[in-house]
Amino acid sequence: MTFKEAQQAFENAPYNQTAGAYLAAAMQYEADGMIGDDTWLNALAEIRDYLLKGPTITITVFSMKSTDEGSTIVESRDEHEFWDIAVKQDGKDDPIEEVDDITDEEVLQKELNRLHQKYPNASWENVP
């Protein structure tokens, strides 16, 4: 991966993996004299800031039911048929991860545990 590719991947999706790839590319390019001091220091500052702050992730659990048009969010537990989960990062329109059509509470709990481990600093919300 080139330095620019690693930089763009990190900027588009700042995660530990992309931060590591960005740092590795920056280190290699700096060692080879292919980037200047300002670019090197900027890359280090971006990675440092990410590590100190981390991305803002929100995990939302939706109570859903099927309709003739597809599915819709329900307001009451009586109408509930299944759950959908969306994992979003602030500033991004599309979810970074989705889990759809969970009908079993045990499966839901396993998915929530998995997501909690993967995104330990995420905020959580239930809709409704």
C-alpha cells in the first residue's frame, strides 16, 4: 500500500488497522526519504490524535416488524418481530457494520457482546 493509499484509507475509516497501515507506510516513506518532515510529523499527529480520542462509534438496536413495503421500526414490544443493529461512525453516512433480522434474544445478546468487544468505547442506543 502506498503512503497516499494508507493515508486515504485512514482518513475514510479511522480504525486501529488503518492507523497501523498508515503508520507503517509513513515510517517506510520517511526512512526512504520519500516524504518530508512536515508530512511525516502530520501523519504522526493524525495517528496520535486518533489514538488519544478514538473514533466516535454509535451502536443502535432497532425493534422492527415486517410490512407490505418491507420493514419498519415499531414503538411497542407487542408489535416487535425482530431486531436490526447498525454500527455507525460519526461523520459517515453509511453504517460500518450491520446485523439484520435477529429473531432470537440469545442471538441478539451474543451479537451485542461481540460488538461490545469490537467497539468497547461505543455509545449505545435503542430505537425505540
